Amino acid sequence: MMSGVTSSLDTLPKIGAPATRALNNAGYPALRDLVGVPRDELAKLHGMGPKALDIIQSALKQHSLSLG
């Protein structure tokens, strides 16, 4: 793993404004809030695409966590 690339659990990874807004509006302001949330549930959010979901999944994986 490259140093300095680890995402903080207290913020959302860089996934673009629409996806970030979608997560904030849905009550997920931080990466830690997404642990165990089903990927297909997040995919239904307006502005959330497959790329953003992949970024979130890999950010969680850095902490040995994952989506539901």
C-alpha cells in the first residue's frame, strides 16, 4: 500500500461533488458511516456511480472494512 493515500474514516474519499452530496444527504458524512451499508443501496442514491462506489470500497478496504 502506498503511504499517504490512506483515507481517513472521519471524512469521505474524493468521489466527486454529486456523490459526496448524495452521501451527506443520506446521512453518511464520513467513511466510517458506510461500513456494512449494502452497495446496491448506495447505488440507488442520485449522483452515486460505480466509480464512486469502487473508490469507497477500496478506501474501506484500507481499514480492513467493507460495504455490506
